[in-house]
Amino acid sequence: MDEPTHAQESRFWDHVADWILGCEDPGQSALTQAEIDAWLAQLRDDAGRPQSH
């Protein structure tokens, strides 16, 4: 994979992979495009926030 071009890009794609791999029921109802867009927007927003530990 290429080097990330944006801050937190690797973390964002880690979240995407975790979500995909975490889908337990492949027969579950499909998400709408609006639900997918909202979920991805939330991940982008979360990736841009400083981490609190």
C-alpha cells in the first residue's frame, strides 16, 4: 500500500477493514448508500480528532 497522503489515513482504513471483517452475518440487510456515506463521514471526522488516552 502506498504511504498515507493525509493525516490519520492509515487509521481510517484500519477502521474500514475492521468494520468489513467484523460483519458477522453476510445475509444481513444491505446498508443504503446514505448509511454508508454517513458512516464513512463519521470515520473521517473521528480520524481528524486528537486521540484521548
